Amino acid sequence: MDPPDQKGETKLHRRRRLRPSGGYRRLRSFQTATLIYDGTVSFCGRFIDSRSRTHDQMVQAARSGRQNIAGGSRAGATSSKSETHLTNVARASLDELLLDFEDFLRQRKLSQWAKGEPEAQAVRKLGRMSDPADRADPSDSSDTADQMRWARYAPWLEHKDPEVVANTLICLIHQANYLLDQQIAALERAIIEDGGYREQLTAARLAERGQRGKKPPDPSDRTEPTDRIEIPSCPLCGQPMKQRTARQGKHPGSRFWGCTRYPDCKGTRPDPADPSDRLHGKG
């Protein structure tokens, strides 16, 4: 085992993660969801009977929105599917909470702000202001940054009129939902363009083996047979290749070797393990 350096870190710990994750405290969606959660707890404590199911359901929906953003960010280290799923769960929880606030206003004959009303525009403007807390250390466990954001919205969230507080939280939920929609779209684009975690891990493993060079087989090696196949080099750039499956074209479903630098390099080789080798017009 590598000895720790002066900071107590080993080489293993200093290696860059294949997919960095967990930086949810810097996500504007998480910051907004924290405001929504704290605001909902305050709202329910003041204006909703603590013995009612509505009280518990609203607080739980607000908490679920916040916690699932954090959970999705952390899950992204090893699973694109889990990250996308949990982010969608957060989005659905906030939609549920949105309906609760709209119900509160409607059932009490209170007004819901239209998008163009001055009050709604004023709340939205607060969300567009630069946030010095965004530069806070994400590993800092203090709640100073959250307190700074609360102070900005305090005149609205601590207002004595429940109509004002409910409408302010509705505006914040719309902002958070917009941010989550952008996150989900970005996650889906990343999966399409870069592949999921397993694909990235395979490419990284093949690239590492290509740099280490060929070594004689180790009889004690218990890795899967697919891990011990000979990895060809790209005929165009010389980098290691990875097995791929044609998804379109004349012969969908046939296997071939593609360069790990794709799409920068489009080198291919036939896969001898594919009996039909249809991609290259044989069989």
C-alpha cells in the first residue's frame, strides 16, 4: 500500500474520479430546493394544522425534492440511470408540492399571482441576482450560505400574509423545476454523447491497458474472459479500441472494433468473434 503523503493521502485517493459527483451544494436547483424546503416547513408551521395529513405531505414533498437532488448527484458517480431517475423524482416531488400550494390559495379564495404581476417579477428577480454564496466551499458543512439566501427572501417568506408566502414559494418551485428540466436534459445528452458509466469505465480500462503495453497472461488472473481478449490498436491513430455493436446502417446488430477516441477518431476493425461479420460484408 502506498504510504500517505503529508496530507495523509495515498496515490489511490489522489487519482481523479472517472466521473466526479456529489457537488450538489453548488447546484442552483439544490440551493433553490433548500429555500423551498425551509420555506415550506415555516409555512406549514404557521398556516397549516400540524395534525392534518396535508401538513405532513407538504413537508415530505419539499424534503423529497431537496434530498433526491443530492442523492442523484452522488449516484452519478457510478450510474447515469440512477442520477437521471432521482433527479426526475425530485422534479415530481416539487410538482406535487406546487399543486398543494395552488390548492391552498384556491380553497381559501386567495389570489395566485400571474406571471407578469409585479410581485412575481420581484421574486423572480431575486433568483437572477448574483449569489456570492455560490463560491462557498461545497465541502463546508456550515449553513452560512443557506442563511444568506434565506435573508434575501425573508421579506417574502416571513410575511404575515399566507397569500404572499404561498405565492413566493410557487415562484421558487417554478424556478427549481426549470433548473431541474435543464439538468435532466443535460444528463440525457451526456448519456447519448458519452455513454453510461459502464461504457466510460470500459473505455478508460482499455486506454489504460493500451498504455501499459502487453503483458504475459497471469495464471492467477480471475478476471472475466472478456477482459483477457487481445485489444487491437486503431489503424488510424494507434489508440486501443473497444467492442461496439452497429445500431444502424446496412447491418444493425453486427459487432466490430471502434476506436476509444470516437468521435474524434472513426477508425474501425472487424470483430473476428462475430461469426457473421456482417458489418464488413462477409458471410
